[in-house]
Amino acid sequence: MKLLYVPCEEGAADPTCRSVLDALGPGVEVIEAVPAGAPRAEPGAALDDLVERTVRQLDGAPYAVYGCGTGGRTGYAWALALVTAGHRHPAHLFASADPGRCDPDDGAGPTGFEEHHEGRRTRSPRLGCPVTVVPGDGVAGAAEGDRTVPWTELVAGPVASLRPVGTEGASREVRVRSIADRMRTVLLAEAGPPLAATVTGDSFREAMAQVAAPVTVVTTRSSDGRPRAFTASAVCSLSADPPLLLVCVNRSGSTHEVFTTADRFLVNVLSHEQAHVARAFARHERAEAEAGLVPLEGGVPGLREVSARFLCTRQDVLPGGDHSILVGRLTDVTLSGATPLLHYQRTWHRPVELSADLPVDRRSALVTLSDALDDLTPAHREVLVETYFRG
């Protein structure tokens, strides 16, 4: 949620409002009416410039308004100008005043446009949002809220007062935290479901590590006749009619040009005993591993003893961010029946057949048990698994 903030008046001290802003915490982005160092403009120009800047900063996102003292009325004019310009209504308007720090009859506002629009606002449609009158600086006996503004005539939503938790003798810090907590609850509730965190390269890779995938080595022959290969992390089916699959090739990789220009390539699906092969072809220096490739289907170099091989002709090359998407049409398929190798959470696994009738805890235990028995023969493994379930 974005919060449009209007200070009490130009150069005025508004310690409680500032402290509340600091205490709102993450999830609330504050946009101030007058950025530090900005010059004071003529009333009409100030509003026009502010609306133009704010529209860019909001970019269609939901927002609320928080005005300190006379800033409550200025915030109303700001929001009304945004709505007139075609933006959505604010989700909420918070108005705060402290007679000890600003004159509620001043009307100038921090940018000088509040007085300019004083007459216009009474003729304008009401804002479709609730108003909460927030306490001022918490001084004993201070009036709470900008009571010079007839909010019920200016907004379509309800008008309420927010009183901080605690007695008049409570510390300022306690009162500020109470106000900020209650404002934050309102703001985040009216912003709707929280947006996903910004996805970085690291968080993307961490998320994709949770997706189990077969391990493949894609091979071809370069224009100079040399076998070339790389371990592919993204290979999947695309179409059954015609039979198409796709392979994602890193644009910065040394094999990018080779594979995006080759007429044919071979997708080698590794067996669960070939983790060392996957490592060899994933290295930057893999010339020795490439030299060990042998001609297979269609004369394209590839790997023996794999779970499957798919011979493809290049159908298309499409852009895909920092990768290119190589679309291949299958012309030959070789299946050995060997159990494939899977990559999951940055390590190697083999699939285990599970019955949907098994309890969840038993299925999880079976996967754990099977992973722990990689070095046993299939016969011994089968005996131990059967013993486990009969016991």
C-alpha cells in the first residue's frame, strides 16, 4: 500500500506524524507531497505538478492519504485532484491535527494549493473512502483531529476517531506505536492480499530448486565437426502433434550459438547411475567429456546407456529472457527402460514408484529409505523395502 503524506505546513515540526510514519514498517511506501528541497510553487501549478508526479509514482496501485494538521484538508484536495485526473479513489484518508503545533484555520497547506482549491472542493463529488481522525502530538488536553473540516460532507465513507491505547500518562513512544499499529492494520487490510515478494535471481533459483526434473545432456556437432554438449536444466515436451520438445539454452553459454544454429541435436536423458556424467557436461571446461561422445541416431554424437534419447531437428529458436528457447521436432526415439536421474533441491535422486493408497507418512518414509540405499543392488533393495512394509 502506498501512503500519500502531507506535513502540517511548510517548515512546521510534526514529530508525532513523522514518528508514526517511521513506525509503520514494511509494506507501506510513503510518498510525500513536498520532497525535501523542493521549491514552493504557485497554488495551481503546485497541484498540477504534484498530481502528475503522483500518478507516475502510484502506477495504478491502491493508496491512502495521511495529512498532519491542515495537511488533512490538503490531502483531501490532493486525492480529489487524482480522482478528477482519472485515478482510483483512495482506500482511506487519515487526518491529524495538533493545535499546539499548527493553526487549523491557516488553510495554506504545505504546497500552497489548499487555499486555491477551497471553493472548488465543495462543488466536487465526494471521495469514496472512509476517514479516520488521528490524534495529534499527544499533549494533555490537546484536541484530537482536524475538527474544522466537515468530513461527513466531503467523503462517502464513515468518519471515525482513532484513540491510542493507554492513558494520558502513557509515554509518547507507546502512543505512537499504538497509532502506527492500528493505521498499519487498516492500510494492509484495504490493500488486499499481499503481493508476492520481488523475485530476484537468487529467489528464482531457490524456487526452481523445489521442482524435480529429469537430468538431460543435449548433444550435437558443431560446424567444424566437433561434438558439443551441455547439461540442460530445462527440457520439456511441447506438442504431441507434431511431436515437439523445447530446450532452454543460456545466451551467455559457450554452446549457445552452436545449438541455436545446428540442424539436429540429441537429447540424452540420463539414467540414475549417471550423476557423474551430468557433472562432467555441466562444467565450463568440458572438452574431455565432449571428446567421449560417440555417433548414435542419425550420426549425431551422444551418450550410450542412458534412460532415453530423442533425436530432433531444429524447428525454431525463440527469445526467452537470458535464455533462448530451442524448439525441436522429434524424428527418432530410443528407450532403454533404465530408471532416469532426477535433480531436486540441488542434488541427485532417482524416482520411486508410490502407491496412492499408501499413507502419506509411509510414502515419505519409502522415499527416504530408498534414497539411503543407493549403493545396494536392486534385489537387496527390494527385500528391504518389502520387509519394511510387512513389519
